Amino acid sequence: MGNALKFTHAGNVDIVIGCSYSPSDKSRVDVYLEVSDTGIGISPAQTERIFDAFHQQEGQSTRKYGGTGLGLTITKRLVEMMNGTIEVKSVPNEGSVFKVSFNNVVVSTVRCEQLSDMGDTEIPAESYISKGYRAARRRHRLKPTDPQ
């Protein structure tokens, strides 16, 4: 989410949380978290290397946006340690979608249907970050703000 906000100057950053389960086995669910943005996007060549350590998009982005190039590498390793997957789809100058999925997660109570009943919300990006807001709804739209 941090990268989505960093690389989106206009438009939106959306967070979607979802889960599904089999009616025959409600003790296991498939869970996903998807972060999409209307930011600068990533080229196909860069997308192939996006999870490599210390890799950053070529050009001026290192100087302009900063960072070490470790965030997505660490994220991928943590997701894989929890038997999950992470994938990215991106189009330069249109935006990116990152999706983290966990399958067959053992749970004590299934409340997936409540996610869709809660509807969508729109909140300013700075309140999401500064207050440590935890997403409990199906979709949140963050409005990037000018860093100046």
C-alpha cells in the first residue's frame, strides 16, 4: 500500500479484501488482499524483476521516490512463509494491481459474508496511515494527497 500511495499522484488507491469458503467445510477459507492504483505503472520488463532484492524501476524513480528496493522482496518472502502467493499486474502510465492470496486458511468462525454487506468506503490516505486504520470492509478507496 505504501508503494501505491508513493507512486500515485492523481486518481485512486483501492484496497479490496475478500474471502470465500466451501459450504461443506466452513473451517477453511481462501483469503485475498488486493491493492490497485492509478499510478505510474510498471513496465513488463520491470514487472519480471519487481520482487528481486534492491531492484528499483530504472530512470529517475530512485532519486525522485527514494527507498531501498527491499519492501516487495520482504513482502514476498513473508507471504510465501505463510504459504501464500503474491502477484502483480501493471500497465505503464495506467497503474498496478498487487494481489496477496492465502488458500485453505484454518479459521474458527467464518464471517466472509459480512465483508460484502459492509459496502464501500472512501477515506483520505493520511488518516488511513496516521491512525493505523485496519480495513474491515470489502473495499476502501484512498485519495492520495499532494506531499507538499
